[in-house]
Amino acid sequence: MADSQAPSLPELEAALAMLAQQRYAAEGGSASAAEQAAQAGDCEYLLAHIHCLQARMDSGPDDVGWIAPGARNTPAQSLQRIKALSAMFPDLFSTMFVVAATHVPIPRERLALAIKQFRRDADTLSQDDLAGLLTSLVNGANQAFEAVLRTRKGAERKVSAALPWGKDTE
């Protein structure tokens, strides 16, 4: 009885989250659920947890498939990444910038809620304020990018026409 294909990491994480929710009323893969499972001798949960950890290790540190435009990530995966990014970047701007860039398909209102959950310096801002800041980051970055492209295209034409050795005279 050999499996034709091993379950993917998102499938394993979803199964682990479901077990954790059903048995321990905890977020999937949380440390408290693993501790409770160990104390209870819940071999099924612990085995699912081990398979999930092994799949994470096998995916490697340079697995960036989760950021691809068509990638399907579970909310637990996204929250885990946003939590890591929130801890990694020292200021709110950098965190919001990276989270907005790496979690494009997620609505900004949900991103704002996740950022508010993991950043203490966002406590004074409402969820609507954070969603507005995320929108301004994305729109401002797009406008700045397009402005630089326009000026570079215009500058290239002017430079090549103004230089005598740039003309084909031979």
C-alpha cells in the first residue's frame, strides 16, 4: 500500500490545523497544541506535526513558491509569515512595506488586522488607518515607479540626441 504522491506542505498544515482545532481548540501547529498532544499521548496529532515539520525542512530555505502570483496559502501560513516579518523588521513602515509586497493577493483589511496583531507600535492606529497606510504604500510605490520610468525614458532620448558621437555620421 504505497502512496502515489506524498501530501504537499499546505495539505499537511491544513490537516494539522484541523486536528489542533478539533482536539485542542488551538491554532494549527501552535506550541500549546503540541504540548497538550504530548501530555495526552495523542500519537496521531504528534505524527501529523512531525510530518509537517519534515515537509517544511524538505521545502528548503530558498522555497519562494509561496510568493508566486497563483500560490494558494492557508491563513495560518500567511499569519506565520506576517508574524516572522513583523519580528524581523524594526519599524512599522518596513514591516508594512514588506508585508504588502509579499502578500499581494490578501485584502489589505486582513493584512492590517494581522499587522496590528503582531506589532505593538501599531496599537495606536485603527485597522482602517493601517489599511489606508497599506493602500498608500502600494499606490505611492506604483506611482513613483512609473514616474521614474517616464523620466528615464525621456532622459535617454535627450542624451542620445544631444551627444555628437551618438549620431551615425559615417
